[in-house]
Amino acid sequence: MATRCIRGAITVEVDDREAVLAGTEQMLREIIKQNDIKIEDISSIIFTATNDIKSVYPAVAARAIGIVDAALMCVQELYIDGSLRKCIRVMISIESDKPQSEMNHVYLEGARVLRPDLVKKKSKLAVAIDGPAGSGKSTVAKLLAEKYSLIYVDTGAMYRAVGLYCLENSIDADIPDEVSRVLDDINISLENSSGMQRIYLDGKDVTEAIRTQKAAEYASKVAAIPSVRAALVKLQRSLAEKQSVIMDGRDIGSNVLTDAQVKVYLDADVEERAQRRCHELAEKGIAADKAKIEEEIEQRDKNDKNRECNPLTAAPDAVIIDTTAMSIDEVSDAIGSLIEKEINR
């Protein structure tokens, strides 16, 4: 192994402890992810910050995410007229077998202008929408995909497809090892037809089949298995590398697409989400027990928020929108304004 260096930079909106630490953590996690770094391989990190950042040492964020053995240093940059403001930079030294030329340097937020030649996916837009079941994610994502010519990626459908496979093949979704053993046998693909996403499981169109409540129950179980999440996250990221996407799920902004330009977390109270589900089933001619659906949603929320592997949570830089009293058009307009702001930057 040899010592390699990785550079990174990010800007923050305001100089306060929470914003500086959140931005620094976001940058560090993205560098670690893009370079597949093990924390124990980090030997040292030098942080620099512009002189308008005074609230906290950026190095505090490194300790918070478990970088406790590496040597850390914080330095204030010289003030240069016209330079980027509220900017944090890092130089990370690691031990690696990879050549220096394969190191991925990471520039986020306003710092992207410093090295546009090194910024990945600079010509592609990524929109991440997270939230619990029934908060309106999929409905609004489809509308926005059509309006802004984005590829819609329904990550929940992927987990439902894995759940459906387990259901149809008598795989116990409560036993992670059993699910992990069949992952290589599961082939999931997405196709867009007339603006609508179709999902295929082993070559069979299961777009409707995965929408049963039983498939949803199995999806919640398999989504808590690290090997399942790793396999599907890899697929989701590969889709975003090839095209501009709008992706909805439980951990898109916080884990799957941490460098998405637009991040939103939708929420709504349980009663409203159950009512929406009842309406959806009624339109399909299916009778629904609202009390039972509320109970199922509460259990799904509990499972999603308390799983050990990438639980349902709002990314630190996500815009949180409570959709309880909002129409779908109002939610679409709110997110649309964020997308247009990014497009026009």
C-alpha cells in the first residue's frame, strides 16, 4: 500500500455549528463512499476554512462519524478578494493499493465551481424524495418526472419486487441468510413506457403484482436486510450516473444519492395517509378497512424508522414538507420551485 491524497470542498449557507458540521459530515461521507474507504485506512485529514467560518472546528464532524484514530488539523485560509465564501476544504491521506489517478475528489454545493472538471455528474440533475408510506412521494415524483423530463426511479418498487420473489418462492423474509442466498437469482429491471415506469422481475412484468399488501409486508422485511439494500442501492446509483433522475424512497437523500442537488422529505399524519390508501384501493374496486390500514402504516413506519441499516430519515440538507393539508398540485409546485432554482443556477 501507498499513501494517497483525496481533496474535497463544500460551502455552507450560514456560519452556525449545526450547518458547518452537517456540511462537513456530508462531504466526508461522500468522499468515503466514492472512494470505498475504510475509516481505519485514513491516516490524516487537514481541514481548511474561509475566515467567515468561526462557529466550530470542522474536524469535530470527523470525530462524530467515527474517525477517531487519524491525525486531524484545522487551518484558516488566507482571505483573497473575490474568493468563495463559507467554504470548507479537506485533504485526506489514506493508505491504498489504488493509483493516485483513481482517487475521486469531491466538490459539493457552491464549491463545485472550484473544480468543475472534477465534479461528477455535473450535467445531470438528481432529485431525491424521501418519506414514509402514503406521504405522496410516488405520485408527485411521476408528475415532476414528466414536467421536467426526468427519469422516474421508484426504489420502493424494487424492494417490493424482491419481496414478491420471496413470497412466490417460499423464502422466509424473516431469515436474512435465506434472502441473501437467493439475491443472485433475482433479476430486476426497469423500463419507461409512455412516461410510466414498468418493473420486471426475471423478465416478467410485475408492476401491478407488487402492489398487494402482502408484497408490501415482505418489502418492509427485506428492506431491513443489509445485503438486499447493498445490491439495490448499487443499481439505483448506477441509474443516476447515466441520466437525470427523480428517485423516491426511504433513504435516497441520506444514503443513496447524497450529492443530489434537490432533496425533499415528505410527511403526513397517519390518518391522512390511511385515507389516501383507502381512496387508491376504492378506485381499483377493492374494499378497505381504514382502521386496519392505519395499523399497518404505523407498523411500517416503525419498521422503516428503527431498522439498523439506513433507516427512514430526512437528510440534514433536505427540505421538509408536511403534505397533510396539501393537494398533490401544491406539493408538486413546492418541489418544482426547488428544481427550477437548481436548473437556473
